[in-house]
Amino acid sequence: MKLPHTFVEKMNALLQEEAPRFFASYEKEKVNGLRFNPLKIERDAFLALAPFSLSPVPFCPTGFYYETDDQPGKHPYHAAGLYYIQEPSAMFVAETLQPSHGEKVLDLCAAPGGKTTQLAAMMDNTGFLLANEIHPKRVKALSENIERLGITNTLVTNETPEKLAEYFVGYFDKILVDAPCSGEGMFRKDEEAIHYWSEEHVHQCAVKQRHILDCAYRMLKEGGILIYSTCTFSPEENEQTMEALLQKYEDLELVAIEKSAGIQPGRPEWTKTTLTAIEQTARLWPHLLLGEGHFVAKLQKVSPAPTWKGKNATSNVTKQTLREYRAFEQETLTINIEKTMYSFNQHLFALPDDCPSFAGLKIVRAGLHLGEQKKQRFEPNHALALALKKEEIVHSLELEDYTKYLRGETIETGGDRGWVVVTIDGYPLGWGKEVKGTLKNFYPKGLRI
């Protein structure tokens, strides 16, 4: 791998005698990781089911390394949302935030959704999680991953940090800023990042990161926790960005991050003032653990913050729409979904708990997409199938050959049961409608193989 000359010089100067070991890591193959999804499957059941060679990631209870030959992205279990493929070091970030049930949490730079889905699972689909992504193309991938993993407590927005900061002053218990960065820590995983790298790019990223952190600070309530992370080695984007933040906001304090399994402290000597507290941050180095490069800092806001003055969202659903949905629910499900219902045109959503009003924001996904009202009938959305358990569905269908279903083909079943959920080993893959012996396939066209 040919690294930028200036980057090599810089890392040699920073790491000195440690540099040869660091550069030797680029000669090794990158490691691969996945996290099982506890919203759908427990650890023991996953290990019994998964046909992959797995070994645990030591700093993430739901994380596992897998072998390159396994290709879990091509398995139907991936389509069923039983796991999320994620770079192992990235798993440490959400573990450091540790959101609790019922909290209000923000993932400010959320695409493609690895950390968002991890946070939602920790929250057990309770409380309120806002997942924001400023880039329109990337926010689509974020929304699809949230759908696939059966997440129901999340509002997905496509907004600027400034807009959200005006809207949610003093609102969140916990905030994650996984900031856009120069990507030095991903050179081994993504060689394209090498071509974008320059000292000027590092400087531009640092400026952007500090602005995003200013916005995040405004949204954090008193006692709230802020996690800042990057996938770069650059002190300008890591230790020095934290140093500048602490100098600007006296009511932010670093919280010590527990370090094990090769995770190292931040480097005070790389700050401009030799700030000793920076040792409480964490660095993940590719030559000291199995994973790529990451930096993580944990901060707490210790002084009073302005009180959020907004209101919670209220239902805008007509009686007819709700009646048609409830008729579908009574016929098709064994549960009642008791949430605040919200309609976008003909599309019906079940909002997260205590969902704030989102008037004026660009909404991509508002909690659980239940389905669409069509000519006095209700047609369920793919997201609803993936958010359900087999026992919550009246009719399900196990198939021996899942390829036909994932291709979108109709399937002869001999049944006539109406809406059914196709399952793999009891885990939902999507909807079909069984009429006069044939299953009409409702697997989304954009997801078909």
C-alpha cells in the first residue's frame, strides 16, 4: 500500500520508535466484523444459528470477527436483520456512550447506520433516538439499515447541525458526534481515502468538526453526555479538537473511558498545552488491536442548560385511515401497536415514544413505517414485517428455497390465507399475499437479488 509521503513523515514524527510497528500493520489484511442484533436474536441463539467462523470482539459484547470467506452480507440472515456488518473498532464508540432505556439520544452524523443501530439496540427500541445525516444519498442508506434491523424508536432526518441546534436546545440526554474526518484510520480498509488525504484536508476537517461540536453542545441538557469520535490519527482532529472544545466551554468535562484489550489513552503531548486530562480519551491503533484506527472522547455538561421549549408530536391521522389500519392489524397481527400514529400523505407511521414535534424538519423516516392506505384497504410496509416477531403474526410461511422469494418471484403454496410473513428459521424476511394457492411477492424491488 502506497501511503502519502507527508502522512508517513507526520506519523514517524508523532510515533517515533513506535512507528515501524504502526506501518507494519498496513502489510496485514484488514479484519472483518459483525454485530448480532439483540432486538431480534439472543447471543446463544445467534451463535447456534450463524454458519460463520466467529470470534468475539473484546470491547463489544455483541461484536464478532468473521473470516473473509464467510461473506455474511450475502446470507438471507443479513436480509432478515439478524446482524449488522461493521468495522470492529467502530463498535467501541456506541459502547462508550451506553444509552439507557427511555433516554433521548442524538446520533448527529449517523450514516450509514452502524452506530445508530447499535444505540437503538442498547435502548431496546425504547425512548427517542434522532438519527441525522446531512447528505441526501447517505441518509437513504441510513434509513434502510434502520428498517432492516427492525428499529422503531428512531426519527431519521436529513438536516444541517445548525437547524437541529435551533430546534433542540437543551433537549438530549446523550449525543454522539461521529464526525466527518480525514479518514486516516481507514486507509487499510478503504484505499480510496488515501487519494483524498492532504494536510489541507485535515485542517478543513478540524474546522468542520469544531463547528459540529458547537451545535451538539447547544442540544445537550445539564448532566448530558457527549461522545466525540473520528476514524483518523490526526491530533488536529482529535486531541487538539477536544482541547479547543474544553477551552471554549468551561462546563464541559472529560469523563474517563475504560480501556482494555489494547485500547490506549489519548496523547497529552499532542495537544498545544500538554493537557493531561486528554489521557481520559481513547485511541484504537491497528498495530495494538484487531481493528482500524479510531479516537473516542467522552464529555459531560456540568452546568445548567436552557430548557427545551418544544412540544411532542400529536397524531394527524383520520378516523378512516386508523380504522382501515386497525382492521388490517386485527386480521394479520396478534398484537396491537399502541403508539402515536402519524400520516405522510397516504403513508402511516407509528412514532417513537415521546416523539417531539418535527414540523419544519426534513423527515426521512418517522419511527415505524406501518404501511400505505390504498383505495379503502391497507397495504403493510416492509419495515413492519422486519419489526415483528413470528409470534406477533397470524400467518407465516417458512420456505426451503429463499432465493425465489428474494428475487421477487411468485411462489405456489396451495394456501389462501391473505397477508403472510415469509420467515427464515422463524425470523421475518418480508410480506407476501397468499391468494388461491399463490403467494404474490411483496419483497421490495430495490432489495431483490
